[in-house]
Amino acid sequence: MRDGFSREIEYLRFSITERCNFFCRYCRTRDVCACDTDAGELTKQDVFRIISAFKKLGIKKLRLTGGEPFLRNDVFDIIDFAYDLGIQNINVTTNGFLHDDCIQRIIESRLSGVNISLDTLDRQKYRELTGVDGFDVVVNAIQTLSRFKRVKLNAVLLKTINFDEVEDLILFAKDNNAVIRFIELMPIGVANRIFEREFVSTQDVLKRFKHFQRIEDREKSVAEYYYIKDFDSVVGFINAVSDHFCSRCNKVRVSAKGILYNCLFDEDGLDLKEHFGSEDVLAERIKQFVMKKKFERSATTNSMMFKIGG
């Protein structure tokens, strides 16, 4: 499937729930999600219908996001369905606040990889940033999963929170067989409230290192990877603001309520539920909508990241 600019769209990011047990200040604060229920959430069969239609259109990579995807008790059924359908590159993004039974099921699952959010190594700052005293639980998940799965750590760069921890986060990832990726804060939803005060660019981080080299074509990814000689480590950077990657975008997004968005910054989408009667019709509507995908994203958006799936 291609969009109107001949970009091949082969990657679906599917937010399977808006629910989350964290309140990260750049994603969802208590005042915007006072009622955290599964009301209006797609059923498992609805999720199956959507994944099946996208597979028919040539999707090769699936990422399950949220919210917190592991709050859905049928998440492993969804993973198995997608894999059996022929999508073998299935990944998940999680806050990592996972109990041991869930960790074991992830290890035994057909997931290709797990991305875990970790913005700070300071317990107090972690609690203040997320609203949860969960640092030790998340570290346990990282250390356990990284022995069995490909684990990437996502750290949103925040000037007053973790800019002074960049080196420590790189070493933590290296010590735990994971790859760290630093993500520029994006002006989305509640993050607009703190964007000017907290924004840190990739270049601000690279200036801290004496020797680094860009690694070309490490993978088909929005991240740019560098070998940082100072730490003998590969580090990823997602330059969502300073050098956005719209020209090579290969993804679309579906929300937990079944709305298709061509971009994280879009506020208008296509309600897929209106076309569930026929898979052929659903696939055709998706194809038509993807043709409208803009060449470049909007500068900012009031849409909430946890609703679309960051």
C-alpha cells in the first residue's frame, strides 16, 4: 500500500487501549483522564478485523501501543492472531510496570521486541514524572526481558529531569543488553504545557560526546543511530522536532476506539468501525484514506498521545 507521495506504508501502530497505570507529565495527566475505563474500547474481534484488513493491504510490521497495552487481558491473543495471519514482525511499547507472570508470558510470546519507557534512573524523579513508585518493578522487567527478547529503552529528553542523566542511561542500557533511544519531546497534547521549558534537541545531546559516528541503515526506523565511542555503545535518537522524518514515513496509526490516523499529529481520522460489515470494503476505505496522508506533519496538535498511541 502506498500513499499519495508513493511512500510505502507497511507499518501499523495500533493503540489497543487508552488505559494506563502511569501519569507521565508529557503524555497524560490526571486532569485529562479522570475516568480511566475500557468504555468504547475496541473488542478483540474488532481488533482482529482491523489487523486482518491491514495485512491484506501489505502491512509487514505491527506495534501494539496504548495507553498501556498489557492492561488488556487479551493482548496475547492479539499477538497470536497477528502472527498466525503472517505478520512476524510484532513489537510492543510498554511502561514496563509488569508483574512476573506477565513477563514470563512475554518471554514465551511471539513478540519480536519490547520497547520500555525509562526516562530517569532516579527513583524520586521517576515517581514525580510518572505518578507511580514503580522504578524497581520496571528495572526488573528490563533486566529479565533483555535476556530473552530484543529490548529498546525509550527516554524522552527533558531538560530539568534527565538531561544530566544521558550518560548514566547509556551505561544502564549497555549493562542490561538493551539499546537506548533518546526521543525529542513533541508538542502534542499535555506536552504543549511544558514544551518550551523542557525541550532538548538531539544536537544538544551529541555535543556532550567527544567521539561519535552516524551508523547508516542500521534498520528501517525513524531513529538515527550513532556509535558513541566514549561509551563503546550504539545509541538511537528520534529527532521528531529538530529534523523530522516525514519524507520517509512508512506508518499509520489506529486508536483504541478504531480511528485511523495518518500521522500522530493529525486530529481528523477515519472511523473504521463504520466499515466492519465487509473486509473488502474496510480495506478499500483504508487504502483511500491513506492516499490523503500529508507529506509533512502539522507543527503541533492538541490530540492526546495516549489516545492515538505514541
